[in-house]
Amino acid sequence: MTTLDYLTKLTSIPSPTGYTKAIMDYLVEELIHLGYNPKRTAKDGVLVSLDGHNQKEHRLVTAHLDTLGAMVRAIKPDGRLKIALVGGFNYNAIEGENCTVHLAQNGKEISGTILLHQTSVHVYRDSGKLERNQDNMEVRLDEKVTSADETSALGIRVGDFISFDPRTQVTTSGFVKSRHLDDKVSAAILLNLLKNYAKENTLLPYTTHFYFSSFEEVGHGANSSLPKEVVEYLAVDMGAIGDDQATDEYSVSICVKDASGPYHFGLRQHLVQLAEKQQIPYQLDIYPYYGSDASAAMTAGAEVRHALLGAGIESSHAYERTHLDSIQATEQLIDIYLNSPLSQ
């Protein structure tokens, strides 16, 4: 398996926040296959600990496997579904997307498409001008249903999770297009590093914990279950691309500040110095409407130096894209960091 193989596998497993058991089961199975002894936390995170040369001061590195998604809000009189969003994104970002409804009652899956109720331009004159919101966005089920009773008879209930078709593609020019690159790119990178460390019997300089979280998209992912010896916390998550952003799709993005405030200056500079010494392409950036697992940990009172880096992701929280160059740069910097002395 390569990083790209792991990424393709992870994006194929639906995992909207709150519905992550299947992907965490896969993760645990793969980690055991690699020779590790993963621990599941009470809220379905997965923690893998690697004993290092120094066992008094620890590092922790995180990525999250929960994604954006939705839940059934109501069954409409015509049998279609109203939805409630899971995670922070706009309705227009999912309009026209194929989806799957995961039935809690019987475990079945039903396919559908997310549409504006007034989609047909042949019927609704103002279709293109309407605001997309909870009242007019719906799931058209791929079942012969025309009433609420018929939909209910399928086993669909309020609170059933809805996942979006990832549509993962890798182009010949090295671009990776998919939903949920946030944050399955990072998780794939950490998995590949763990695979390499197991294969090479790597002894890291410090005991290091790899934490795969499952509630990041709603703000409280890896903010608990932190070993008390941890002094450095590195969140690996997407770099945001847009106007006034330095982040691109070809380098690793090191975040200096997000909506939660500045990251630890000393640890940030340590990452910069490592990137420059190893000639790894990087960008420093500020993400104005963003928070990471490291942000959540700090809010919860973690006494650590915290930092955030990741691959540059275009069109975040929509149909996303990055490049293999950015993934490689991110993996290289994490690897070098985990094999370096602590920051000052």
C-alpha cells in the first residue's frame, strides 16, 4: 500500500461525523496487520503509541477521519427527504451530488441525489435565483416512493445518516480530486508513515502517539485522551486555498493562525527550519474561518506546544482537489519532524 492507495481506500468508506464505526474498524484492522496495538477511545477515536528513545517527553500527531455529511431531518409528503447538515458547508456545495442514506433501523443503504426542490427550469422560472436552504433542498430517493408512508416503509427514519459520493479520481497530471480530502489525505499520510516505521523498525527519538479522531468537523475531535507526557501536538489537516491565501496545491502549508488564534511560534519556526534545511516546498498561511483538532485541544486545556500543517486543498468543503506534490511535501515534513529534536 502507498499513501495514494490508503487515500483511495479511505475515501471509499463513508464516515460522516457520528457515523465513523466502519472506517475506524478498517483503521484498527490495518494497524493490527502492520503489527501495532491500537487503542480505541470512548468517542471512537483511535490512538497508536510508538515507544521512542525518550519516553519522558512525548509527541502527538493527529488526523481526522470524520467527514462532512447530513442526516434525515424529515420525510416530506411526496416521499422525499429534508436534510440537516453535519459539519460546516454550504448547500450549494452538495447540490446535484449522489448520496447514500444509511438506515439505522435495518442496516440497509438507499441511494439518492441531493437536489433543489425547484430544480426544473422548465417548471420553475426562478430556479437559478433561489437561495439554497434547509426548506428547499431535498434528497430524491432511487426508490418507487411518492408519499411519506411509502418512504417510511423502507425503514428510513429521522436521524439516519447521509453520506456523499466521494467521486475520487487521480489524473495523469498528478491531481487528486475527491470529496473528503479533508482530512483523509492526512490520515493516509500518517498510515503510510506508520507502515514504513513498522517495516523499517524505526525508533523515533521521542515516544509518539498517532491519534485518528472522529469528531473534528464538529469541533471536539482529538481534545481528550491525550497522554499526560505529551509536550508537542501536531495537527495534520488541510491547507485552505483562496483569495489572499499563500497555500497552493504543490507544497505543504504551515498554518500560523486560524480562527482560534496563533499557533505556537517556536514549534512553527521549528517546522519552517526543517522544511528549509531539507528543501521541502512550503507556505506559511492564515486560515480565517478554520479550527483544527489542535485548536480544540488547546480550548480543552491541553498544556502543549501546538502546530498545524497539511496539504493544500482547493475548494475545501466542496468537491476538493490537491496534487501529489503537496501530499509528498507534507509527508516528508512530518517524517523529518518526528525524527527531529523537540522545538524550543
